[in-house]
Amino acid sequence: PALKATLFPEMSTFNALAASIMVGIMTIPMVSSISEDAMSAVPDELRQAGYGLGATKFEVSTGIVVPASISGIASSYILAVSRAIGETMIVVVAMGAQARMPEVQQALFGIPFVNPADVLLQSGMTITVAMVQITGGDLTGGTLPYNSMFALGLALFAVTLV
């Protein structure tokens, strides 16, 4: 708390930066574990062939093992990003679940501009929490909240699909 008050006095306790850091930390074990499995699956004969040609350990690692296991390493990143996108509870707890629009503080070439640092240091809300708050009770079909819920669901599906 003292460090936060010194570095960022205007930062709220629940903010998007804290949620981003937590989700980033949560993905590290998945990426490292799956990448290690992919690199250890490279046949030992490939490593020995590199050593036989006079390559150093670093050259074998970067020139033989990583290219041979690149599909597994890429898969680990794809899986970790998918998990990070699907993670909701840590983001809800760390962001504070408050709906707020970022304040436009300045104009860049006459165009309103929002400072990304201000957005990261303020509390926010995930799409899932917005859907839950909209559907707090029964909704009548054809109303604005009903249509908004489906629009948010479609946006969430599109982000998850991509």
C-alpha cells in the first residue's frame, strides 16, 4: 500500500493493471511446463548429431531442439492465451467489477484521446460480469437489456474464437 501510494497516488485499489499482472503470472507455469515437455520430446539422436558436428550446447538448443519443438512451444502459448481469456474470477476480484468509462483528458490532433495508463490504473468490469448484471432478473424479449446481453455474448464469443 505504501509503495502504491508513492508511485501511483491516483490508482484505485482494484484496477486492470493488477488483473493483467495476475493473469500473466498464472500463464507462466502452463507455458513453461508444456514447452519443456515439447523440447524433451525431441529425439536424443538429433542432439547427438549436432554435438557430433561440433556444435556447442547453446547451438544445439537454439538450432536443433527449439526448431524441432516449435509446434509444441507455439501450442503452449495458444493454450495459455486461451486460458487467460477464459479466466474470469481473478479478473473480477482484481478489477473491482465497476463499470466506468475512461475519461478523455486531452486531444491528439483534434481527436479525443484516452491515455491507456489511466485505463489500466482504474477499476473496470469484464464482459461476463456485465452480462450477469444485465440479467439480474427476468428479461423481456426485444428490450434493450435483452438485446444488449446477446450483443455482449456475441462479442465475448468472437474474442474467444479468435
